[in-house]
Amino acid sequence: MIGRRTLLGAAALLPLGAKVVSAAPPAETITPALIEAAKKEGKVSYYTAMDLSVAEPMAKAFEAKFPGIKVAVERTGAERLFNRLAQETASNIKRCDVVNSSDAAHFITWKREGWLQPYVTVDIAENVAPEMRDPDGTFVNQRTHLSAMAFHIGLVKPEDAPKGFNDLLNPKYAGKLVKGHPGYSGTIMTATHQIARELGWGYFEKLAKQKVMQVQSATEPPKKLEAGERAIAVDGSDYLFWMARERGVPIEVVYPVEGTPLISNPMAVFKAAPNPGAARLLFAWIMSGEGQEFLVNLSGQYPANLKVKAKAGRPPLSSIKTLREDPAEVEKMADEIKTKYARIFKV
Amino acid sequence: MPDLSRPILVAVTALLAVMIVLPMGWLIAYSLSDKQGAATLGNFVTLFTDPSFVDPLITTLIIAVSVSAICCIVAAPLGWLVARTDMPLRRVVRTLVMASLVTPPFVGAIAWEMLAAPNSGLLNQLWRSLAGMPSDEALFDIYSLTGLIFVIACYTFPYVFILVANALDRMPGELEDASSMLGARTWQTARRITVPLALPTLLAGALVAFLQALNLFGSPAILAIPAGFHTLTTRIWSLFQFPPKPELAAAASLPLLLLTILLLRGQALALGRRGYAVLGGKYGEPRLVRLGGWRLPAAALALLVLAMPLFLPYAALFNSAFSRVASRLVTLDTITLHNVRFTFLELSSTLPALKNTFLLATLSATLGAVLALLIAYIVARRAVTGHRVLAFLATAPLAIPGIVLGVGLFLAYTRPPLTLYGTLWILLIAFITIELPAAYQQLSSAFHAVHPELEEAGRMLGASRLRTLADITAPLLRSAVIATWCFVFVAVIRELSAAVILFTSETKVLSVLIFDLKESGDVGAIAVLSLTMVAITTVVVAVANRFGGSREAGRLHARAAG
């Protein structure tokens, strides 16, 4: 602990600005002045699409680390979050301090609108891969997860389980499937784009004939599986399948043979943040080794901070065949994806 | 002290205009314009040609008609059993049916999900283990049109029941006595006398049920989306997803508005202007029909009916509140406070939402009761010319479905000069507007009981109108005012359909928080919050009943759609 702190302190003294070729501001550390400012504000609001079972404990860990700062977690599906922020900003309501979404495309829009505050910490500058952060320092990937498939062992025998997307079209799975919705979930929006690109919309048209139970957030299929309501989750946040499994729920995670949709979860400080100090502190802490370790230990999502090791017992990200994420395309196609999806699945 | 009644009239009229006329004006204006604001009928063309609107429209009508029919079929015999027969437990049954109204419809829908989801539903699991069926077989599928109709009917038939039972209470016994004296058998009397007398009430009840089902948002939002279809209200709500399409939302709101106005006219016709089909004068207590050997089966049937909105859902809610997984029956070994801890200690939205809800409910109830009292007074005493306008404006919101009012207020107050969106004010306006008609009706009937002579005496002795109101009229109306206050309070706590359009992250209320948690499937926290909500409501209703408001409960609750 102490060693890392000293390191951060020393790094702050280096003329980092000299290395930076973009509009990104110089990298900062968590200074006593920042903590003081944050404590004066006393609160911070964190808009996120992460499941509450991870987001709330993370908020509590931050509160324990920095007593006197209360975190308000505003959790909803990323697409609804996007809508909420648009409505709030249009009505000049300033509440959001830090935003974190499972739809990376949102950050392209927000950056263009000028809503994001450039802010870079030393942890980001040194330990986050360049492709994981905005060159202008307005956002950075907080963690990566996958939209995996999964099945309930009590309801499907492992040898009968689907191995990939196309297997799901087998009539024997009709009425057994549960799936999230791209109109609400950023994970599913990103995944839908990748699957439609790889397999074509025809795949979804066939899938819709399988009497799929349609839920909203990507965090719900794992819960429906745990309850035994459906045998197979077509998609959903992989970390929640794993967390349920580690709790003893008879669930098997499937990484589709066609490739598993990869979901990055960028985070940014809002320019209009009502608590600018606390916003930076929360942001910096989440990206620090300690914050990242907390996320990894609790949920096993893949950390963006390269210094932090992935959770033992989970398959390494490099061992999984993933589909390519393309936020720029998602941003262009979001409306089309929602409309097409609603037409095919009727909701 | 100058008489303030004139300025008050002007102020109240202006306030009502802000609350009702402005939002509805924007609603109509938006429905007739395109994205750029140019005049067009295109939204209505879309509404009646695009299958993504036509299907929900048809679905909604199917639901409303079915719910209405089921409610009458269930409520009429049950009302008769309770009001006109010697069925055992009839008082208990009556109280419990009323008590079932405490459940917000969306909470009922979530509870029925726990009971009758095809695989994880407790009832389906029970059936499978009893009948030895394999894991794919289900007795009930709540995620279906029939499932949705069933759940809506569960929480709608009490309105019809209350209307019917009250009407049967007041129906003169002499006519039936005459019939039996002339030699008609019990069933003949029922068919020839009782049923025809009760028919207008039943028709009115059918319309109430139809309206309720037509404008309900919560239950369809919870059950229809997993089933893969929309109703008109959930479709309107979905239009607020990004990118929002307020023009289409406005256009889609108008059919609901028009249909509601039409049906309310129909209901007024069915009931006559007096409210109930009472014949006036003093009649004898109706004679109770002896059920004989049918007494016990009748009571069993009544309890079975009550299991649907009451016993089963609450058992399911308690089960999931204290269980790690809602689909498993909690035992002494598995009972856990995990959900309670999570809801009250970890979930950071709980306390702000509770605070907002209490604040809004208290303010709406207080301001709503005061406003209703003022209007009722001005109208009842014909204090100033123009009082009819007031009476009209105060009852007009009855015709505005919650979600439609939400859309209207959203359109009217996301712009200058009054940018109220994002504040608690817009929710306050919504809640007061929604509850005003019921509050006004209750207080206006209370005013008729206070003789004007008492007030005239006060005025003659030199008191101003306001002074008279405060010192003479108000004390006499105390119990009616308290009952009104409580019912507005309760109705606000459970309101979802307007709040879901108008809330922002800072102004979240309990019902919206539950709805948000539903999106991510956090059933345990939902169960804890729902039970908290119902506990608060029950306490307040109990207080209201102490002050003798129970008779009006049905009428008041008729507006409290989730």
C-alpha cells in the first residue's frame, strides 16, 4: 500500500504533460487537497448500468475508504441511463457526477456534446492500455465483461446444452430461452450489434420464433436462470452467471462457438458535475489498483488496470474467442438496431 | 377584513388551468405536429396504420373488455352474497375485499409473477410436484395475455364489488318482501327484483373496470413485455426511450383520453345524476336470503376468490422478502434478512425515495384537501358566479388517465416559463391533479350535510367568509377532511403511471424505485419495498376508516390506478 502511494506521489512530480500529444490534461493522483475538496462536498452521484450487487458494495467500500462522502448509486439499464441523462441535461438538471455505461457508443456522443470532463489519473496514464482510453482523456474503460450464454444444469443436461448462437435455433429449445433487450441494456445493445454483424439479422428473426422470454436488463437473465424460470439464457452479463455459480447455483456458462460479444464499460467525469472534487476522487479510486481489485474480487469482471490480475478460477479473457466491439458503428446504428429488434421481437 | 372569496375563485381557477388546461393543450398541440413543429396529421396516420401501434390498441381493448366482464361475473355474486345473504364471515369478506385494494396493481403483478411464472412460479412448482409432471410443464403462464387479464381483474373487481355491495345495501327490502309475499320463490325474487334493481350499478361497475384496465400501466409493464407484447400505456411509455418521440406519445395518449371521457359520460348515464340507483325515502332493512346448505360452500368460494388478490400474493411477497431466491419456499434453515439488509443498508436509493414519497404524499394530501375544500365550499354555497367552472375543472381530471397526464405535464413543463421537470413540483402537480376529483367529490358531499344556516349566522355576526369557513364549517367537516387527506396520501404513495414519466434520478419515488428494480430483476428488494409500501398504506387506511371514510373508499380508490 505504502509503496504504491509513494510511487504515485513520485509519478505526479514527473513532467507528464511532455509525453502527451493529445488534448488530455496531465495525469493526476489522489492528493490530500482532492480528498479535502471531496469531503467538503460530502456526496457524489454515480450513474451506472452495473448490477446493484456489485455497484452498491463498491460504493460502500469507497465510503469506508473516504469517510464523510456519501455515494448515491443511480442504476438502470445503459440505454435508459442514456435517455435519462439526455432529458436531465436538456432540462438543465445537474446531478450526475460520474457516469459509467455498458454501451461504449454513448461516450462518443457525450464527448461530442462536450458533456465530459477531461480527467486522467496516473493509474490510467501508466496502467491502462491506450486502446482502452480516449486520447483526449475524457473517458476510460473501467472494466470489461462479456455477454455470455448460460444454462441451468437442473433443467438442461450438459450434453444437450447449446454450444453457440445457431444451436439456439433448434426447436428443442423453444420456450426455454430468456434474453435481455437492447432498448434497455447497453450490454445487449452492444452484443446485438456484434451478433447482427457476424450472423445477420436473419439469425434474430429465427430466434424470435423460439418463444423467447424477453426481459430488459442484461442483469436479469442470470436471475431468471437462478430462479429456474428458464433453462437457457441467450445473453446476459457473464460476471453475474459466474457470481451465481460461485454461490452454488447450478449454472454452466457457455462461450458461444461463433464468438462471445465483448463489452467494455467506459467511465467519465461529467463536466457539469455538481460535486467536481468527489467526482474526481471516486473516478480516480475506481481506476486505482485498490478500486480495480475490489471490482475483480467481488465480481470477477476483467480489470482495465493492467497492474490488477483477473480473478482466479475464471477463464482468462485471452482464452475466449470474442467478437470485435465497434462503438463508432453502434453509435451510428443504435436507432436502427432498436427499431429492427422491436419489429422482430414485438416489444 | 375584506372578503377574499372573489380573488380566491380567480386564483383557484388559474391554478386549475395551470394543472389541467395547459398540459392537455400541449398534448393536443404536440399530437398535431411533426418533429420540426409543423402541423401534421401524420402522427395519427402512424397510430392507426403502423402495426406497432395498432396491435397494442387492439390488445388493450381486448384486455379492457375481458377484465370488465370477469369483474362483473365475480363481483356481482360476491357482492350479493355479502350484502344479501346469511353467508358466514360475510363482514370479514367485505373488509378483506376492500383491504385488497391497498395493494398497488403493479405490486400485485410482481407477486403473481412469483406465483405463476411458468417454471419458477410457486404454484406451478407445487402442481408439478403434486402431479409428478416434468420440469417443462406449467399449469399457469402469467406471461401471457390471459395471465395479464387475470392479474388486472384481481385488482379491479373490488371496485365493482364495492359499488354492487353498497347498492344492494341501500336497495329497499320492501320490494323483495312484496315479491315473496306474492308467492315468488327466493330465486325468482332475485331474478325478477334484485337483479334488475342492481343492473345500473353493475353496468357502472363494468365501466369502472373497463376504464381501470384501459389506463393501467404497472401490471402490463411487468407482465406484457416478457410475454412479448405491448398495451397502449406501455407503448406510450416506450416512446420516451431514446430518442424520445413526444409527438407520437401525445397522439397515442388521445385515444385513451377520448375513450375515458366517453365512458365516464356513459357511467353517469347508467348511475343517474345521484350517483346510485337509490329510490329515496326510508325503507326497511333488506331481508337476508337464507342459503341453508349452501352457507359453507358460499363462504369457501368467497375465500377462494380472496386468495387471488390477497392471500396468495402476500404469501409470495413474504416468501421472497426473506428468501435468497424467490422461487424457493423459505424454511427455517434458509430464512435470511439478506434482502432487508440490502434494501435498507446498501441500496442507496431507498432512503431518498422514501423521503421523496413521504414529502410528496404529505404535501399532496394537505394541499389537495385544502384545494378540494375551497372548491367544494365555493361550489356548494354558490359563493360567487362562475362556481360551475370550478366544479367542472375539479372533476375534469377524472377523465385524464395517469400516463396521459404524465405526458401532458412533461410536454408543458420541460420548457420555459415554468421549467418544473426535474423538480418535486411537477410530481406534486401531477398527484394533486390526479386526486383532486375524488377529494372534491368526497368533500362536496360532506358539505351538503352542513346546513348553510350555521354559516349565515357567522356571516351575520360580522365574520368574513374565510373566517366563517375556518371557525364554523371546518370543524364540522373535520372527519371528512381527515379521511380525504388519508386517501390522497395513500393514492400518492402507490401512484406509478404519471410518476414513471415525470421522475428524474433526484426525484425518484418508491413506486418508481420498485419499477427500476424490476428492470434488473432484483426481486428480493422489490418484495421488501412493496411490503413496506403496503404497511404504510395499511396504517393510513386504518386511520382513515376510524374517521368514517370507508364508504367512500371505493370511489376514491377508483382513481388510484397504478
